[in-house]
Amino acid sequence: MEQIARTSMQIGAALRRRRRSAGLSQDALAAKTKLRQATLSALEKGVADNRLQTLIQVMAALGLEMVIRERTMAADNIEDVF
């Protein structure tokens, strides 16, 4: 399952899809990551004020990793990419 995510909302949606496909509720994932359910909810909604470590914990619990690579599309203005 490879997805390109360039915004916090896209990252949150990808995490939600993976959690659901794993058959986990937010409460079950919260227990697995030792994070609050509300924190996971905010992360899945794309709330931008989450810490990077929170994202890493959730990704690890869902068996995901982050890949850093050059963008597939270049633009002079970053807003044109989205």
C-alpha cells in the first residue's frame, strides 16, 4: 500500500485507512501506542499541531514507515502542487 501524502489531512486519511483495514478501533490503537484516543482522532483529521513523534508512534503501531523522496511533480509555487 503506497500512497503519496503531502498534507496533514492526506497523512491522517492514510492512517485512518490503514487502522480500519487492520480492524482496529481508535481505542485499540490508543492502547497499542499509549496515546489518547483524542490524539489519534486529531491525527486522523489532519490537525497540524501533532508532534512528529506522535506520528512515528502511530505509524510503527500500524506497521508503516515514511519514505522521503523527491516530489513527483515540481512547481514554482508550492500551492500549485496540491
